[in-house]
Amino acid sequence: MDRKKVYSWAIYDWANSAFATTVMAGFFPVFFKQYWSQGTDPTLTTARLGTAITVGSLLIAALSPFLGALADTRGYKKLFCFITMLIGAGATSTLGFVPEGDWFLAVMIYGIAMMGFNSTGVFYDSLLPSVARGRDVHFASSLGYSLGYLGGGVLFLLNVLMYLKPHLFGLSSPVEGVKYSFFSVGIWWIGFSIPLFKNVPEPKVGHEDSIPIWKATRQSVQRLWKTGQQIYQHKNLFYFLLAYWIYIDGVFTVITMAVDFGMSIGFQASDLIAALLIVQFVGFPFALAFSKLADKFGSRSPILICLGVYAATVIFATQMTQPRHFYMLACIIGMVQGGVQALSRSLFTRMIPARSSGEYFGLFNLVGKFASIFGPILVGWGAYLSGEPRMGMLGLLVLFGLGGTLLFLVEEPSDAA
């Protein structure tokens, strides 16, 4: 294993996770309601934000497999990763210049930033097979997620201080603190991406790299269709993607609805921010620790353990009454969240041909983007029919149970420990 390449690849997770933590999970939803949509009905702001996220996610879900296949054909994985990184980081920094009340401009720029963030992950993930092979993939994938949790947590902690104590940074108000936080994410993202683009080589391709771009695009579409057929015929890989789609839906639902759930049962914003920080810093060592478990037991068993913990956590969430319970929940989620994501990525990496990793990860990303469909419905309708938000969370047990059952049918590659 070339550690320089592995660490240079993994540090990109440190770079772009700042967007997921500070912007997506932290400041943008609150700032959108209180600053850019001030005086607007909260239900309307939620609808506006949800529409923008949905449209952006669908666009990336539709484009990512084709872009991934094109990157394979032309040898453009690093180039596309670089371009989409600049789009995401540039749009994020631009959020700091959006004036008060201009919700439309804010949501448009946020949608562009999300598209950059999601699409750059396709090309970043597709570089993993060229960085590590066999069991080393467990370490590389887990290292990336662990550094992502740490890096996202470090910058988010700094940004929270900029918001709570702006005078310490020479800022005039919390609003200015949030604006500078958006700008800091863009700078952080670009700065810490340099090792990836400097030290990780572009995987070699064959003679296709000399063909015209229009022909490469046509070939990428043809290869994508063949890839889909191959996955369907390769039942083991098909079962894994089906299992992943179901259980990652539950995982993403917990991530996206945890703060909203905490607010619905009466917890304060300070409690929620503290919980987000706990998840980040607990996730750092445990994401890396799961790579050690994978070395000894393979990927499937640790993932199944994570899903079991998620199921128990959902049940525990229905019994929460105090903020300390929410902190305990954050600790438990932090322990398994990085593990289930990292090992899912590494297991998929070991099941696909390295040469076609771009198009395969395009489909992997497509599956991820179409997740969080059933989870919110189960939670929302469960809460509506029962009249109790706590009971709505129990619907996620279906996703973790069914996803785990399908994953149990998956056989790991022969190099598993």
C-alpha cells in the first residue's frame, strides 16, 4: 500500500466534509428560515428548501452515472473531481454575500453547492480502487470517513464559536459570523483538496482516451447500459446494491431528521448543536476502528452489527425525555454511522472491476441519491397516524431489518478475512 497516495486521497474527506457539517447539517437550514426568509411562514420555507434539495439531488442522480462512465472512458476522474469541487466550494463561499430576505438567490446558490458536493463524491470514490486494493480498501475507505468526521467537526466547532462569540474573531454580529463561516468552508474545501490532486495519479485508460469527446459520451452511455445489465446478472452485486439502497435509506433518514425530531420533542438549538459536534468527534475514531474489524471479520458482519445498533437506537429514541438522552443517542450514532458508510463503500469497491470504477460508482451514487425516499414517509406517516412523533421513528425498523436480511445473503469477495 502506497501510504502517501492513501492519505492524500483520504484527506479529501477532511476537506469536503466541512460542507456537510457546517452548511448542510448546521447553519444553512436555520439561516434560511431566520435570515433569508425572515417573516415567512415556516411551512413555506420548508417547502422551498425541500424543493431545491429534491431538484438538485434528482439532477445529480440522473447525471452521475453518465459522468462516471465518461470519466472512465476519457480518464477524467481527477479533472471532473476538481471541476465539481470548485463549483461546490465557490457556491458555498458565495452564500456569504447573499443579502437578507433574498431567499430565492440563497436557495439557488445552495442547490448549486449541493450539486457540486454530491457530484464530486462520484469521482472521488471512483479513485479508491486505484489507491488501495484488497483488504487495504477497508483501511483507506475508513480513514477517509474518519478524517471527514474529524475535519468537519474541527471547522464546525470553530464556526459555532464564530456564531456564538463573534467579537473574539473581530466580527460585529452572529449574522456576520455565519456569513464568514460559509466563506471559511469554501477556503477549507479547496485548500485541503490539494494533496489529492497533487499526489494521487489519474488511473490509466486504454486507447479510448484519444477518441473525440462526443464519441466518448456515446460510448459512456452504451457502457452504462451494459454495466446495469452486468449488475443485474451478477446477483451477488445486485443483492448488495438492493440491500444498500434499503438500509442506507434508514441511515440517511436518521441523519437528516435527527435535528428536526429533537426540535419536535422540545429540545433547544444549543442541545442540537452539541449533539452534532458529538457525532463528529465520536465518529472519527470509530470509523477507523471499523476497518480493523473488517480486516478480521470481513465487511458484511460489521455492517450487520451497525444496522442492529441503529435498530436499537431507533427504539431508544422513542423513549427520550431529556437532553442527556439526546447526547447518548448522538454518541451511539457517532459510533456506527461512519462504520456503515465506510465499509459499504469498501465492500462495493472490492466487488467491482477497478477499470470501470467511475461508472460503477456513478450507479452506487445513484442508489444513494434515491435513498431517503421510504424513510421520511415511514416516519412522517407513522407520526401522523399515531399522533406522536416518537412513534413515527419505529417505521425505520422495517428498513434496517429488510436491508440487513438482504445483506446477509451477500457473499464477500474471496480476499475477505
